[in-house]
Amino acid sequence: MLLDNIGGEAGLLSAGGAELVAAGFRPKLVEQMLSARDEVSPDPFYTLGSPLYPESLLGLAQPPALICVRGAKVGDRAGLAVVGARACTPYGRLVARRLGAQAANLGGALVSGAARGIDESAHRGALEAGGVTIAILGQGLCSRASGPEARRLHEDILNGGGSLVSELPPRDPPTKYTFPRRNRLIAALARATVVVEASLQSGAMHTAKAARDLSREVWAVPGRIDAPASAGCLLLIAEGCLCVRELVEVTAGWRRVGNDPASRLLMALDAPRGLGEIAARLEAPLREVLGLLTKLELTGAVVRLPDQRYALS
């Protein structure tokens, strides 16, 4: 692993450009890493292969080589993504805010893109409900392109225990290309994606496609059949995506995720996993994890598979 060539993450934070290239990192990635280290520090950045790199991003066809994070560690905290158009209706804002609050009550962090309209309303709904939220930005973390409203939202997300995430160099401004590209990260970090309002050309439709490519659930909020803002959602429903009015209708099987060990373990079982893998994800001793798994087996929450991996029942 490349990190081993430079002494792990400590070396990553202190090595010079020539050392990083000699260790096997691509020059373009080295440029991004040095930029992130100089401009974002003490905010961390994670590279592919880092133990703190979000595992859910590894399923992407092109996972980012580096992500910068301001605020809390991302890890596997994410729950639901709520996305939609900037040019939304008052109805769309209301629904997004309500779904954001409901998502917060499910546990895990709400994920969205911090753009105007549906994204902002979803973030606000989660924060007002006392939840945490993760914003995937289409610009670098140190970009000055954000207006005052966006900066206030970013500050509120951080003050609420959430995170700002970007795969771009710290000072990169947003462009018409960076926003569609970041949508795949929103889909990858979430267990499911809800599209609230979206035209057929909306970036939210890119997020929905990315989620489906990752075999994640995609749900859509119905709207008027003659409203352009609902055309994307109506198409998703016609294609078989679940029609959503209230999250309680479609998340009855979800378990609320808290900070207790059992909840963290259940969150880690987003796919069948072996004992060692579960312990590594939880950063807990094998004996402790095995005892917890046994209890969850007895309650019927977890099953042990024939290959000795564990899965949600």
C-alpha cells in the first residue's frame, strides 16, 4: 500500500512533493494533496487506502483519489440523501424540509449537496430536528465563491456536528462540471436517495442514476403531472422507483441508528461481513463484537450465514 511507503498517515502529512512522487503517488494527486495540506489544515484529507477513507465510496467506478473533510469524520455515519432542484416550488421546499427532519429522526446523517432550493431545505430540516448532516460540495473547501446564505448554511452544518466534504483542491471554484460530478458521492454515501423535485435535466436525476448504478434504493416524491419541476420524479416513479409521501411509509424496516454499540454494529452491516471486518469497522475488540453479535442473533436482528459472515435479518 502506498501509505506504507511513506510511514503511514503521519508521513503523508509531513512528506514533501518529491517524496510523495517517489513513494508512488501520481504527480496530479500529489499536487492536490499538498494544496489540501497547506490550505485546509488542520482539516483532514483522506486518500484511497487510508483507514479513514469512507468505505461506501469504494463502490464507485471512479472513487475520488482524495477527499477533504471539514468538521466531523464522515466514516459510515450517513443515512439518507434528500436531493432536488435549485429552482423548486414552495411545495418542494416544504416537503424537503419535512423529509430532512424525518431522516434525522431515523438516525445517521442526512446527505445532500448544500445547493439552493431542495438541498438547503433538506439540510435545514435535519438541523431543526436536532440531526446531523453531511454536505457534499461542488467546490473546494476554501473557495470564496459561496454567497452569504451558503456560508451560513455551512457554518450551521458544522456547528450541528456535521461535515463539509469535497473531492476538489481547496480553492477550486464551482463550475458546471463539478456539481454533476459530486452527485455520485452523495449517492454513494447514503443508504437510499429521495428525489423531491427535479426536471428531466436536473442534477438530482444524475444522483438518482448514480444511486441505482450502486444498487441503492431511489425514492421519488410525486407532484403535479403538468409541472416541469416534477417531471423527473414522475419518470422515476414510472420506472419503478418507490413513490414517497412520508418516510415512515418506506423505512418501516430501518432500525434507528444511535451511538450505542448495538446501533453502530447494525449500521456497519450494510452488507454481509465477517467478524474481523465488523470489528475493524467498529474499532472494537473481537471478543466484544462477538458477544454483541450473539445477543443480536438471539433477538433476531442479525443472522449468521453459512459462510460464517453476519447479515441483517
